Amino acid sequence: MFDDAPRYFSTVVPQLAVNDELVLLACVAVAARQYSLANEQHQHSHEQALTYYNAAINLLSKRLQNSGPDPAVFASCLLVAHCEMVESKATDWGLHLKGTGDLLKMHGWHGASGGLAQASFWIYCRMTILASLCSGKLIALGPMEWIPGGVFPDPAVWTLELWQKKVVFLLGMVHDIWSRTPDDINEHAVQLHAARWKELEAELVRHQSQAPAVCSPLSILPPKGEGNTFQSVRYLNGSVSASWQMLHTAFLILTICTPCSQASRLSVLSSSDVTSQAQTYARQIVSNSLANRCPIAWANAVQLLTIAGQCLVVEPERKACIRILREIQQQTGWNTRASVDRLGAAWENSWRYDSVGRHSAVRQVDAGKLLYNVWLGEERSPG
């Protein structure tokens, strides 16, 4: 996904695996781990997957000690990290990516390095964003360090691959501004934060309008069923649908980070304009996975659905989000149990009680409270 021509992880890496034992073991370990998780009725598959993983990580350890800046080792690190992340809690993903991050810093790889190293770098960037999203913590390698000069240059004509990379970059920048929300004491920092927020909003809108023709929806169907507000928007393939899902997540997070004082945050997020806008983006994120049932996109969707799901108000929409998370685990092996639990806790914490009489009250969903807890992040939110 988001892989440069000549499709390094579809063509170059398999060719390397013919003569490079580390790459071969890492590839087989990934396949065996995913198979074992998606086919739990096969009792011996987990043990076999663990055998391949242990062999890969032992050889990786030796190669890290004895090799120079080898992109094949970089790619193998990503594959081994994938083995670990696929069945781990999202809060542990950063730990599994730490070694890969240390390796690329050591050898100075970046988003314009060229070849397999560049392809691997952008996959690392996407993975590390997903690892940081729910907690709101800073990304291990900030997006300003992804490209020499810290600016993603806009080409005269956008290719799909370049447009997708910019989506990853923009989501990283939005996550960065979310993680660095200043306190109210430093007025200068608050002003700079608000100005950067407006710049990012304009960049997201501009990038959305510059999407290549291949990113256009194949079909758009209206919502069906009572209580369902999901449009069914179909895209060409999983890579395109994942791009839009990440871009809509960037819009959602930026909406939740609307500049305001700490004291007025809950009030601002409870306003009809903000809650309506956030609901729209959240529905787009969830409906994307419902309409585009592709394992390539689903493997990228767990964290995005977790953030979007926390913003949903309508019960049928919440049930649809839970259903798709469970299907993702069943079909791809990716662990979604913690995400389902996280959504349940967020929704339980969203109630308010409105008085309807002298001695009675009715329970209502507090949409502003939902958004406020997403803004807080998993580390700081109640429960």
C-alpha cells in the first residue's frame, strides 16, 4: 500500500528473498503470523508462525550487528515489526517500531532516499502515525524530519503515489499539532498554534481538491435503512480507499483541535457547527471500511476507525463500526479487541442527564463530550 513503482514490496522484495535468507524469513513470518491469526481453528499454525518469527528475529539481530546501511535489512525490520503489531494492543505499537526508527536514524534514510529505502521509509511513517493516533503522543520521528527541508514540494502533476505520500505527510502534521496543543499561559505560542491550524486546514482542502482522477469514487449510493446515515462510496482499490480514509481522519482531528482556550474547549466542541462537521468526517471514515471491503485497506483502518467510532452518536452507526472492526480481525488477523473495548468505554462515558420534570431525567448522548475525550487522547481521558 502506497508503494512506489516498481512496487517494491510486490516485486523487488520477493526477488531479494530468493537470495537473502533474512528477507525470506521475514516474509514467511508475516504470512504465517497472519494466517495463524485469521485461521485460529488450525492449532499448529500459531506454533509454526512463532518458529518462523523467532528465526527471522534471530537472524535480524545478527545482521544489525554486522551490516552497513542495507535497505533489505530496513525492509526486514518493518516486516518483523508487522509480525509483532498485528496481534498487539495499539498502545504497544510504538515499542515494536522503535528498533526500525533507530535504524533509519542511524543510516540517515528519509522520504527522498530513493529505491527500497525510500519505499520502506514511507511505510514506516504510515505505521508510526497509526501507532501514535489514539494516545495523542508525539510521533517518534516528526514529519518535519521526513523530507529534506521539512516541506513536501507540490509537483506540477500529481501521481497517485505522490498524492498518497502527501496524505500521510499531512496526517502526520495534523497529529503533530494535536499533540502540541499549547497551554493558555504562553500567548505567543497560542497565536502561532492558531495560525498553523489555519494553514493546515487550507493545505488539507487544497490537497483534497488536487486528487488524481484515479481517486474519484466509482459509485456513490445513498444511506439505506433506518438510523443509518452512511453513504456507500466505492473506490478503485484498497490503496485509494485507504488514502481517503487517512485524509478524512486528518480533517476530523483538525476539527477537534479547533483553536480555543483550554477552558472553552468543551463548549467549542459542543457547538452545533463543530459536532456536525466532526460527525460528517467520522461517518465518512466508517462508511469507507463498510463499502470498500479490502484487506489492504482494512489492515490500515483499525486506528482510524477507533478515532472515528468514538465520535459517533447514533446507535446503529456505532453497531456498524463494531461489526466492521470484528470483521477486520476475522479476515486479516489484526487485533481489534482493544479498539472495541475502547469504543465501549468512550460511549459509556458520553451520557448526560437532561431534566424532563421535577423528579425525572432522560439520558442523552453528549456529542461534545465525545469529541472532548478524543481531543484528550487515551492517556488523559477518563477511564
